[in-house]
Amino acid sequence: MKYTTETYSTEKIMDMINSYPYYISKIKELRAQYNSDVGGGATAQYGIESVMPKAQGTTSDPVHNEVERRLKRGAELSRLEARARYIQNRWSRITDERMALVFNLRLDGMTYQSIAEEVGVSTTRVYQIMKEACLLMKD
């Protein structure tokens, strides 16, 4: 399957790396919801409410509304997957061992301060290493 990719700035790539743990957890959550939704929550109205006038300008069909809701969720899932895939498709470009260590710790969700303590460098140096990684990942 062929995917189209956008061209991102270094700042956007840094933001995507910083958000990567969120992307992965949200993708897992959305996929679980998407797979578990078999019926949906919309049901037809019965009794006196079924003969009352409907609001104008909106669709009152519950099936149509459910389809639209799922399409929006599918679009959000696709957007998050595309961003995670962008990072995943380019992480092989990082060949320096220290840079790879810092990069992987950041993808694991560690803060710059904890990475600095783990690697034995300053927080500023961790940021510089991440900037260099972003430059390598930029197309």
C-alpha cells in the first residue's frame, strides 16, 4: 500500500517526535474502539416522539449520523497513523549511537531532563541532539 507523505519543517518534526507516545496510545485506543463498535448507540425513536417534527437542516437518520461519526474517527486515526509512520519510516537514518539512544528514550516518553540524567549530558545538549535528529529526518 502506498502512502503519501507531507514535507514537514524541523519544528514540526520535533513536535511529532515529542507527541509520538501520545500518537501510539491514541492509535491503540481508537483502533480498539473502532474494532469493538459493532452496533453503535443510535436507536430509532418510538411513541409520541416519533411523530413530532424533526429539526431542519440536519439528518435525523441515526444510521447516517453513526456513519459520519465513524468516518470522522477513521480520519483522525489515519492522521495519527500518518504522523507516527513518518517518524517510523525515517528512524533508520539515525546512525550515531548517542543520538539513537536519546531519540529512542524520547520516543519512549521520557522528558528531556530524565534523558539528560540517563545519558549524562545537559538538558540543552539533549535538545541539540534532538534537533540534529530532526534535521536527519527532514526530507
